[in-house]
Amino acid sequence: MVVARGPFIYPYPSLAVINPMTGADIAIKGTLPSNATQPAWSPDGKEIAYVADGNDWGDRATKGDIAILPVTGPDQVGMKQTIHAGASLSTHTPGGVADSYPSFGPDSKTITFTHGTGARSDTHQGALYLMGRDGSSVVRLDRACAGTTTTDNYQSRFSPFDTGEHFWISFLSRRDYGNAQAGTRGAKRQQIWVAAIRKNAKPGEDPSEVGYWLPGQSTKSQNISAYWAPRPCRKDGEGCSVGSECCGGDCRPDAAGAPVCSPPPPESCRKAGQTCSTSSDCCGGLLCEGNVCIIPIQ
């Protein structure tokens, strides 16, 4: 797990890597960047996106760029690469020089982020953007943002699930929902919204679909920081309907013909980052901790 850590005053936070099971720091080969916050690991494990060169801690910053830190080996990182400058969108709507909250798509090929006058979602202006993992093909997500001139959308986060033709993002918005009695009309109260992202969009085309308000929220609350989480996987021997429900990845009939979660065949062992029931489900040398195959800490 990569986190931003440091005091709430200068010097600004730096990145650190910790063991999510114990909270202990992990020694890293290479240099973790300073003045870095809001990290997001790519699903393929090859890069960490983060906000670089800010002028304040976390969401208090009114300046920031999106940078990439290559993961060059187990517990090893390369040199920082700035892939998008916040100042490059200063003439767009909204203006400002603050990029914030990058998030990788499930295929690790795209990054969504917010750009605007600052990182805070309750006081600053913001809009959602999408770009390639190298910073190319930057496009504003106008449909998800509800128009080309809106300035009240923030903190987009990709769902880890691939549903075929679309990916999905959650995000925050202060736009009106419903009416003043049973909604948020006129209150500018931030709520969680969801939008689909088309996978087959042409370069430069807005791939987003119209966003919708996420049901189940209190319209009287300021809601923030939405995260996606899969249902806990089922261990070997538990009933199932499809392999994706199983920690071991396989749903097969038992002796009585009932579908149950089963260990994967040796030729299709579970890779690092995939779910597991026991370490025997994982490919050689990996351990199963918290139902996830991991690389042992040396």
C-alpha cells in the first residue's frame, strides 16, 4: 500500500509504502518523491500515479501536476515522470492550475483526474478529465460533468471492474439532485454520482456517459470519498455460480454435482494481486494473505 505522509505544514508530504496487513513501513530501493500526495497504484502494479509539486498539504493545495512513479521491481521504484501539468488547463473551464486525485482504469491504460482551482471539493471549482497513462489524449468528461461549463465535479475514482463495453467511475458533485424538499436543489450539497466510461471511444472523443445520482444517500449530508469494493470472495468449498465469486477463481461441480468454489488447476494458478483461499492457490513463491496473492516481503 502506498500512502502520503508528513506534517500539515511545510515540508509537504512524501510517499511511503507500508504493509497493509501490519502497518509497518516497507524499505524501498530507489527514491520515493517528496511533495507528493493522493497516490493511486495501477492495477497492473507497474506504476504509481500521484499529485506532484503542490503548494499545500493534500486537498488544501491550489496547485499541482500529475506524475508517475515507475515500479521497476519488487519494492523498487524508478525516477519520477511528470505526465500532466496543471497549468496546461488554466484557460479551460474551470481555470486554475491544480490537478488532483488521479485514478487508474481497470486496464491500467487510462487515468482520470480532477482539474480546477484547488483540490477541495466543497470550496473550489473542478471538472473531470481522462488521459492516457503517459499523459496523452487529455479530454474533458463533459457528459459526466453535466455540460461544458460546469465547475462542480471532483474526485473521480475508477471501479476495478470491467463490465465489457464500459468502465465506471464514481465522483463527487455539488449539482442539483431532485427538488428542494426531497433532494438537494439549491443547496449545492455535494453528493456521490456515478458515470459509465466507454472503452471504444475514438481519440479526443468524450467517452463518458451521463452521470446519475447514487441511490441510498442522505440528501441532507455532505458525502465524500467514494471507494469501490468487491464482495468478499468465497473460499474453497462454498457455493457459487461463477468463478469470479471464488477466492481461488474456479467454480466447479463437487461430487454431488453442486457448484462450489474450488482450487485453480496448477496450470492456472493465481497471480500477484488476484484473490486466493490458501497459498497453494497462488503461483510459485507467492503467499495468500487477506485472500490476496502477494509477493513475500524480503
